[in-house]
Amino acid sequence: MENQFQENDLPIGDLRKLGLVRNGKPLLSDEDLTALLAGHRTDLITLQDLSSDGIHIRKMDAKLSLQRTPEGHVTVQLHPIYRDIKKHPLLLDVEAEQLEQGTLTHVLKTYHTGDGKKKSWVIEYDPETREFISSDPASVKVPAKINGEKLSELQKEQYRDGAVVQLSDGTQLQRRASSRSGVTSNREALMYSLILDGGISYLLLRSLRNLFGNKAAQKDPYTEGYQKAMQDMQQWQRAKQTPSPASIPQWEMEQRVNGKSRSR
């Protein structure tokens, strides 16, 4: 999926204050950097010797994310491990308790705003930071295919709403805002096919976390559909590297057609 942020959007000043910059470059793993640019949260990162407003913190574990202000500025958001769980205003006590205990993976809340418009939030619980996280299903970009299998309208709705999506080959996946990759699965890797600006694109997701609450080991990711989608992606990449006829000079096109060479 298209990244929400580009590398030149990274607020180096904010990262430097967190001790995460060396020689002008972020001190982040490739996976955490990818997560930030995609609009997701990183895994827990250990921050040391933080000072702000006269307060010094020797050591702290936190997740990071990026946020764009209405003025267009990008800032780093810190998600520390909370000592006490903060209540979510939309959750009933029983719902919050079930999320904390892991008997529920998410809660979909729908309500009407003051102007009569319907609004929904998917709420989940992150046990690593001990906080509730809300995401807007209306802003979720849904893949057209996963592992080469076209998603039905029902599956697309399930994906947006944070429910588990089941594919015909036994693959299960669930969108989770608390996950670094933005999705968990009973397989360690997935191939997304995306429709962007009228064209097709591909996204390979690796090192995925297991489905929340799934006690079984993750299955072999190399299903027939995954391998076929991988071949399609490789063919797509080769086609991108091959210039289109419109971009080839006329004299060169004539050489290719006639099979002649021409000194320049």
C-alpha cells in the first residue's frame, strides 16, 4: 500500500531528541522505519537519557508513530508502557475487560455524529503498551487480492472492520493497528495486490506476527497462491524496468525492428 509518509518527511529533530539519530540518519531497524512510513507503530524501542522540561528519564520503552498536523508538519508520537490502563470513552466496562483479557480481539463501535453522519471506530487493546487503540475503518486501504485470491466484498468489509479474513487456502489474517506491519496472520508472509491510480501494484509483507490469541504455530507461507503472486510481482517489476515504445527514440525503434546496429 502507498506509504502515508516519505523518508524526507521524517522529523529528524524529534528523533534526535530521542537519541535515535546518528550522522543525520535514523537509528531504527528497517522494519521499524518501514512501519513509520506506512503509518503504523514500531515495535517497542528502548530510549535512554531523555530530558524535557526539566525532567530526566534514564530509560524507557515505547513504540513510535508519525502524525501529520493540520498544517502539514510531521511529528513523532510516543506510546510508552502505561502503568495504569486508561479507559476508552466508547467502550463498555465489560468490553474493555474482554479486550484486556484477550477474549475479544476488537470491538467495532458505530454511532451518529451531531450532523447525522454515521461514524465507526475499530478499538483494540495493545497488551505491550497497556492502552486501547482506535482506528478509522473508512480510511483503510483494502488490497484487491491477497496471495493471488481476489477478495469478496464481504472479505473487504471484514478487513476494514478488523475481523479475521479467511482465504480459501486456509490463510487467516487480521488488520491490527497495534502491529508493526498493520496486520497479523497464521502465516509469516503475505502478498498483497493493490489497485493504485488505475494500475496494479504489489506489497510483500514478511515476519508477520501470529494472529492474536492463536496458540498454534504459524503455517508455511509458501502456498500455491503466494508463489503465483510472487511470480506476478517479479514479472510486474521487470515490465516496469522495460521502457515503453513511446519512450524509445524513433531511430532506436527502427534499429530494433530491423535488427540493425547503428554507430552513434
